[in-house]
Amino acid sequence: MGKKVAIVTSNAAKGEEARRILERLGIEAEVVEMEKLEIQSESLEEIALRAARAAYEVLRRPLVVDDSGLFVEALNGFPGPYSSYVYKKIGVRGVLKLMEGVKDRRAYFKTALAYVSQGVERVHVGVVWGRIAEEARGSGGFGFDPIFIPEGHSRTFAEMEPWEKDALSHRARAYEAFAAELKWI
Ligand code: IMP
């Protein structure tokens, strides 16, 4: 395809997951670890785009930044855009505590993926629905993976092989939409 894309992130596990997804889609990519600009916004799309623009100012090469969140229906979409902060402060156990006794366990992960290169800006989105598990299970993945069971499955993301998560994840869906467009931009 001829375009090498930098995956800009401060989270090595997330970067590696993104690199693996892009490789499967035939796009050469390299993870560039860098502190990402984190603006306050309710919109993952805006957070990702602003961070990608800021990274482009420094790196001046085609790059992507993705911003994701876990949106829990019974908590009115919390933690959503604040997922990273909530994960650091109360973690998986804290979210399970908030969900104690809650019957409606529906939730979704969403990724907004911003691509910036010279004169080009694009944002793609990927969503996967599922439910919050009753307890943390599994050791794979990262973040809230041990408590998220994707729709149609009984295992959490953390109990799946990496390729199984990649076949259904929010991140994979956003990267697939991006890869389909990259040929044309
Ligand atoms: P980020 O801003 O894209 O790094 O994501 C925010 C937070 O959401 C992370 O700190 C994770 O806790 C959580 N998160 C994002 N993507 C995933 C995922 O694929 N699995 C589990 N947790 C995730």
C-alpha cells in the first residue's frame, strides 16, 4: 500500500493491539510511544482528532490516534470518555462495585480513530456491544477486558485469544473502516 502509518499512543498494550490489527489488514504500521494530548470532551471523536493533530505537529508523518471508552447503560454511559481516568482511579473492581445488584448489565466499547496526514483528517468509529460480567475473569488484553463479555459470547475479552478479540472488537471495527478508506486518501 506504500503508506507507513504511525500509531501514536502512551499505552503499549493498546499500540500493539492496533499494530496487529493493521498488519492483518495489510497496512504497515509502527507504534510510536508518546504522551497524548488529552482534552476534556464528551466526544471521543473530538478527543482523538485533537490528539492526532497535536501529534502531527510534532511528528509530521501520517499517523493515527485512537481514543476508546466503555459506556455502561445502567450508569448513563459512564465512564465513557472518562474511562482512562476511571480505570486508573477505581479500576475493574470499582466498576464491578458500581454494578452490584444491577440487573441491566448492557454496555458497549467505542473507539474513535483519528488519522492525520498532510492535508487530510479523518475519523472512523467502531462499536461492540456486550455486557458487564458479574466478576473479573481472564488475564489477556488490558483495561476493562476482564469484565466485558461481547454479545453472543460467554467469555470476557480477557479470556479470549488475541485474534478472537480482534475479530470483534470496537478497535478492530474502527481500524477496518479506516483501512478501507486509506486506499483512497
Ligand atoms: P484510551 O483513552 O483509548 O486509552 O482508553 C481509555 C480507557 O478505556 C483505557 O484506559 C482502558 O481502561 C479502557 N479501554 C479502552 N479500550 C479498551 C479495550 O479494548 N479493552 C479494555 N479496556 C479498554
